[in-house]
Amino acid sequence: MTDAKPDLLLIGSATPYMRDRMAEDFTVHGLPSEAERESFFAEVGPKIVAVTVYGGAGLPGDVMDRLPNLRVISNYGVGYDAVDTPRAVARGILISHTPDVLNDEVANTAILLWLATSRKLAAYDAYVRAGRWASEGNPALTRGTQGRTVGIIGMGRIGQAIAARLPVFGARILYHARSARDLPYEYFADLTEMARESEVLICITPGGPATRHLVNAEVIEALGPEGILVNVSRGTVVDEEALVAALQDGRLGGAGLDVFENEPQVPEALFAMENVTLQPHIGSASEETRRAMGDLACDNLVQFLKDGTVLTPVPECREMNARAAG
Ligand code: 8YV
């Protein structure tokens, strides 16, 4: 019976729960180390019909090329910038991702990073743990979080979930996106202009070549010495070198960062900064949300086995999916 199961390649990690679910319908293979990859591709590559992919390594074109019978890619995450989408589309391979189920968690993480950075939560936690409260007394005051002007870069599903949380902080809400939307927030076509107006800038736009270094030196400069940058999208969206330089010179007030340009590498210059909060790309990483994402990633594969479609195709594959549905 087991032999009849189609073969799936798992790239990156998955929870034990997801592995069990995938193993119900597929023979699951892990991607071996570089040294063993050539023989793996030669022996197993032609059998692989499905890939589940998680993490920054993604599914680059050269790996895809070694999987001649690949038909479906299930991306465990909403962002799929690490998958070579044009290559997959050209080959008629369907890509699914996990939208919506993580909106609230990632929005909460964005708010958390803003509040923690503004009130120096991590730095003052360390202050107490080091016994400095007792020996040095109360630390310096911080900037407050009520009544701020908050600019959001990207007004998709998660951007809207972030905006929906801001009224309790009495925030004025601005946003920058490719086009204005029918929403009760102030639209800025020009990002630098919005950054100049913002006290907090929250980045939740998709990664990939189109948004690379969208938050550049000029935008960071415009946000200014009192401004806080929060990034819960992709490290590539921010010019990290310019960000570190601005923080070092006091040209930017602070930063709450969940994502980095070269994960898991983080510029060491940030480690000692009290006005910076660092997280290891955990925006969606709660047990509940990862279970929901894992379920959707697996449901997409199950659906594909049933009728050749997926439940939540990436936008580039919607048409292909509709055609498969007949
Ligand atoms: C994942 C994410 O950690 O969904 C996303 O796009 O950023 C996170 O939920 C990511 O997919 C892992 O690379």
C-alpha cells in the first residue's frame, strides 16, 4: 500500500503534526545535504510530484529543475518570495500558500514589537535581571505609545489587521501601497512623504524583487531620530546597512525587527542597542497559528490529490487553478 503513495519533497522544517499529516498521503523525503544531493536528485528527483516548502532557502529554480515531474508546491507561509514562481508558472506547476490564518498573529506581533521598542521592554527586562534596578535606581523615561501617527507599508490582509488594532492606541493611521483602497485611512502614494509624517513605520508588504530596499536611506532619514521602524514582512524590504548606520548615528529612533536580510544572521551592531528589539522571524510562530498554517498547507495537498486543484493558490496561479477546476 505504502508504495502507491506519491512522493513529496519537504524543504525546510515542518512540525511533527504536519509531517504525520503529509505521511498519510505521501511518501515524504527530506532534502539531503549538498554532498548527497546529486545522487538524491538522480534517484528520487523524477518521482517527486509535490513539494512542501518552508523558510528562506525556499525552492530556487535550480532545485525545481531537478524535479521534472513536479506538479504542486505547497508553501507553508503566506509569503512565497523564496519560491521561483515564474519558473513554476512556466512549467504549469501550481503553488499554494497559507493566507488569512496568520493575519491576527502577525498583526499582534507587529504591535508587540512597536510597544516593546518604544517602551524598551527587552532592555529594561535585562536591566532588572542584571540587578541594575537595585544598584542604579530607575532607568531613563521612554517615549509613550498613545496618540502616535503610524504609517503602514502594505495594506493587504495583515496590514488591515494591524490598522484595525490601532484605534485603541488613539493612533492616526496612514498607509502606503501601490494604489489607494476604499479604507478609512490616509493614503500616501509617496513613501518618503509618509515616513516624514509618521512616528512609527510598520512594514508588512510582500518580499521579492519588486520591494527590495523599498525602505531605503531616504525613507529612514525621513522617519527620523524620534521614529520607530517595525519590520514583520521580509528583511529584503529594508536596506539593512542603511538601517544599522542610521541607528548607530542616532538618525533613527529605534527599530523592532522580526526579519533580516540574511537570516539567521543579524548584524551584531544591533545587539547592544537599547532602542532595538530583535526577534528570530516568529511573527506567525505560535502553536495555534502554526497548526492552522500546517493544516492549510496539508489541505492544499490533499485537495490536489483529489482533483488537481488547490484551495489557496498564490495570485500568479489563480488562473491555472481555475482551469484545473474545469
Ligand atoms: C513564516 C512568514 O515564518 O508566512 C510567512 O510569510 O513570514 C512566516 O509565517 C515564513 O513563511 C518562513 O519563511
